[in-house]
Amino acid sequence: MIELTGGLLRDLGNRASCIVRIALQTRVIEFTRVERHIGVQEYNMTVKGIIGSTVELVIKIVVLVFFASYLIKAATAAYDYGYRIFTEAPVSLGEGRIISVSVEDPVSVRAVGEMLEERGLIRDANLFVIQELLSESHGKIQPGIYDLSTAMTAEEMMAVMAQDAPDEEETQEVAQ
């Protein structure tokens, strides 16, 4: 009986071992299937991620290039305008045309600039306003009738229109 029991136990052990092996193999097969399935999903996610990242990068580069080109154009325009404030050439070279202009009281620099632009003495009234603000003739343009030439710079025109303006010293002496 002991032999029978030992053989039976061996037989049961072999069967149990076989069942465990089959169960383990089944789990391994199932795990392999799951691993393969997850691998495909991960691959799809990886491809989608790469494509998404690439598209996002391209969009960012396009926006950056657009912004940079806009910034360069704006900086160039600002530089050119600033350069013109101090170096604006006369409308015409040589003798030019003499044009009479009338500046009325109260003197508005913007109105004077617009009138000079309409008459063809300057190219840009806004530029004239900035030039007057930065010139020695700031606030000194007097009402009157002036003969100005298209061969004069804006600075020269302002000097002519401010000739009769009292200096700060004279204004302080009169006030005392």
C-alpha cells in the first residue's frame, strides 16, 4: 500500500506539476498576448506622439518666424522714423520754390505741420511735430506770415518762424 500510495503520490505530483506547467504556460501565453497587444498600443501612442509633437513644433516655429519678421519690420520702421527726425532732407534740392505761409495765434505745432505738409514744404506733419519737440525752437514758433522754401529743412523753417520769439532770459527779465 505504501508503494501504491507512493506511486499514486508520484503520479498525482506529476499530474499536479503538469497542470501547474500548463497553467503557467497558459499564463505566459496570455501575458505574451497582452504584452503584444500593449506593445501595439504603445507603438501607436508613440507614433501619434511623435506626429503630434512634430506638428506642434512646426506650428511653434511658424509662429516664431512670423513674430520675428514682424518684430524686425517694426524695429526697422521705428529706426527709419527716428533717423528721419534728425536727418530729414529738404523736399527739393537747389533753390526750391518760395511759398508764403501764415501762422495764426494760438500757434499749434500740429496745425503748422499739417499746413506745411499740404503746401509741399515738408513730407510728414507728425515728423515735424516730433522735430519741433526736440529742437531748440520748441515752443517758440510765433504767429505771422513767413516766406519758406522747399529747399529748407524743417529745422531751418522752425528757426525762421521762431526768430522773433523772446529768449528765456528776456522773458525772465521782463517778469522781474
